[in-house]
Amino acid sequence: MKDFLVEDIKLNSFFTKIVYLDEAFVVNVPEMPFFKSLAKTLAKWDFKVVYSDGEAHKEYIEESIEVSSDGIMSLSAQSDADKIKKSEEFLSSFQYFVDNLFIRFRVSDELEFKNVAEQIKSVVDFVRDDRRFLMRVLKSMEPAPEKNYLASHSVRSTILAIIIGSYLKLPNHRLIELGIAALLHEVGMLKLPPEIYLSKKTLGEREQKAIVSHPVLGYSILKSFDFPLAISLAALEHHERENGSGYPRHLASEKISLYSKIIAVACSYEALSSRRPHKEAKDGYTGMLELLKNEGKQYNDTVVRALVLSLSIYPIGLYVLLSNGKKGQVVDVNPENPRFPIVQIFGEITPDGRTRTEQTSANGLTITRPLNRSEIES
């Protein structure tokens, strides 16, 4: 692959092939402009070079959105790309907030409820308005796992938890509580040595006991800072499971709080579909199937169903092979059937020159399977 200096890449240009941070980590894809927010994020983490087999080409061209009379949707370059850019900037800002929040807590033992609540309120508002665009950029902006993994995991779990809570019709004040709980559910880990939770080797008995202690540590920390009991309990119970196989107290279904049930599904799906220090990510479809199998009934069925119906079985942002041989990306859900989401079809343009999207269906265009990284690139 060729290397490109980040400072030399023209903002809002497109690459013809996938852009990598290293051999495996994707930072940009062909249909997404190289936005200023991405360049700033790379600079923040002191990444000066990216890699691609492609070339940077034409500047971003704005278009407008329409739906044709025959029901075929044309995806607006202006509206779509503007909202993707807005989502990128919001996600970068949220990640920056959490990075600093965790650093301040680790270094100075500072954790202010009001500060966190104000940030989560903005996340709830953004998810309500731009959920599908936020989900499309969530994967492409995933930092390398060794770059503050806990902060990245917490950011993504929070967004997923709020999406689930919104589907379950939680009122706004409870969505904010849920978001705070999801953001801080791993706060107990911050009191453990990073080499334990970032370890790529099998943990010894002493290290495993330290890991198992983090929910209790998290509960104690949040109570000491006067966080509400519902939020503190979510930190304590997020590893409890419906069948009583979880920890630390081996609670069964009826004794586990709703926030804990939601966070358990959100952070499990996030962990399955994201790179971690000790494993590669599974695609979102495979991660969703694993949750749907729900072996041994570890997760609450209503919460799992809410995740599936919010993101579809083929989650928003997933790259897929279609039954017509074309490649595409899932861009929205079908609320009536999670098996048949709306896809953006690469290489298909409507008569007026706009990017085409289509509703998949049982008797029409279908998704054959998810694409792996090499297939997306080719």
C-alpha cells in the first residue's frame, strides 16, 4: 500500500480505495469524503500517515435529496454527506469529552455528575435526530484498541444503550440516566492496572479476580460521588445475566435492573463488533446473530429485540453483497421487518445523477451476505 501524509490530503476529497491506519484498522472508505474532523482526530492521536492502494480524487460535490414517483430513493449527497460530517464531528467531540473525563478521574479523582449529565443530554438529543448517520460513522471512526480502549468502548456502548432505550420509549430523563450509567459502567476498570484489561495473554487467577471486582469498584465509586442509586446499580449489575450465570452477585432476571439489562446487551454487541486488544472484530451481522441466539438466555429478549429492530439484523453501516451482484451499505432500517433494511447501492445512479438507495425485500433485491474488508476494497 502507498502512504499518504495526512497534512497533504485535500479535505473533502475521496479515496478510490479503503484508507487504513495500519494493516487492519480502517479510517475511511471510498464513499465517504476525507472530512476535516477526521484529519483533526488523526492529528490529535499523532497519526501523521495513512495507507491506501487507491488515490485521493475529486472534491466533494453537493447535491440535493429527492424520492422519485416510482418509489426509488435517491440518496442526497448534500443532505447525507452533511449529516455524516455532522455525526463525525459530534462523535469526535463526545470521544474527546470521555477521554478527558477518564483521564481526570484516573489522575485527579474528579467525577462530577452535572458535567456528565449535560454531555449525555446532548447525546440523547443527537441520537434522536441523527441515529442512522451516527451509526454509519461509528465503525469508520473506531480508534485503535490500544488507544484508550475503555473510553472508546464506553462511547459506543452509550450510543447503543440510548438507541435501545429510545426504542423502548423511555422518557427523556430516564434516557439521560441510562446514558450516564452506560458511559460509566466500566468506571471500576479505571482503578485497575491497564495491563490487565489490555492484556493479549490469558489472565492468571489473581488478574481474573481483579477483573471480576470491577463492577463492585464501579458501584462504590459512583456512590462516593453521590450518583443516583439507579446509575450506581447499573455499574454493579451490568455483568449479571438473565439465567443467573453472571457476576458479581449471580442475580437472575427479575432481580436485575432495566438499565443493567440494556447495558449488558449494548456493551456485549459493541464488544462483539469492535476490535479489542486481544481479538479482531466480527461484522455487525455476525454479532447480531450471536445475540439473537442468546444461548442459555443470558440476555433479556425484549432488549435484544429492541436492538435488532433499531439497527436491523444487518446493522446500519454494514457493507453487504446484494442479490444483483452489486455491493452496498446498509443505511437505514425497515421498521416492519429487520431482515430487509434500506441499502445504498454502490455504482448505481438514478437518471438525475444521484446515488441510489433501495428497500430490500423477500421478493426483490436481497442481501446475500456481509462483505469482508478485502471485498469492500476490491
